[in-house]
Amino acid sequence: MASKRAKNVSPIDELYDLHGVQVYNLAYRMTGSVDDAEDVLQETFLSVRKGLKQFRHESNPGTWIFRIASNITINRFRRRQRENSVPLSTIPEPTDGNDGPWTRLLQEELERQVQRALMTMSPEERVVFVLGPIHKRPYADIAGILSVSIDAVRSRVRRARGRFLELMKPYLEHGKEVPEVNARGD
């Protein structure tokens, strides 16, 4: 971080530049909502700003930031469960625009089904699935983010992967839609 400080870039700005997009992607996959993902991103970096002086450098700053983002996202989900409303966004992630219309349409439909499956998973399944198989974070990082052992991460990822495949099976085999999440979120 020292090289950028010399150029008048604050540590928080540097952390945002390094991790902001990843935190947003995690939040989007976890919430299924662009608005909620933006809120989680903002809350995360407000928390980072408040806690930066207390950060002990015992772990990677990225791991610390992802732990904050994961906790904020899970807490938002639990709060929504109590309110009996779970957001389900059907907004696909943007494509690069170079694909033909059929390819884009199929990609958007697959993204919609993937997001539906993710929103059907429990927050605990979703966070390990998004961090592991989707974002390809090392298991050691995930263990640090979730404050669990690497063996627990392996087990949780295996269960989450199985649940995701179970949810996607009707769509992948028969083109049927993934069932929507119910009002309780399970």
C-alpha cells in the first residue's frame, strides 16, 4: 500500500480499488439484487474505514474485507427473512456485446436460472458456493473469511455444490425453470 500512498491515494481507496469489484460480485451473487449489492458494498467499506486502525495484519486485508462483506450480506438476508420478503432479481450480468442475439438470450436465461438457484440456497450454502466454485477463492481464504477450519470449508463447499446441482438439474436436463424461493427463504 505504501507505493500508492506516496501518490496521495488513501489506504481505504487502495483497498477499494483492489477489492471493490469482488465485494460487489459477492454481494450480488448473495443477494440477487443490484441495489442490495451496492448497499452491501457501501456498508462494507464504511466498516473497513471504521476498523482499519484496529486491523491487526494477522490475515490478508482481502480476507478481512470479505469476512465483513459476508457478515453484512448474511445479516441482511436474515433481517429480510424475518420480514418475510426475499429479493429475487432477474437482471442478468452484462455481456460483452460481441455475441449474437441467441447466444445472449441463452446466456441471460442461464444467468437467471443460476441466480434463482443461488437465492434458493441457504445463506451458509450460498456464501461458500459463491466464494469457492464461483469466485475461485482458495479454501484457506474462505476459512479465514468464515472463521472455520479448511476441512469445514471443504465439507460446506461439497454440500453447497451438491445442493446447487440438485437445484439446477431440472433446468439442465429438461429446460424447466428452477423453482423460486418461498417467502421464508428455504
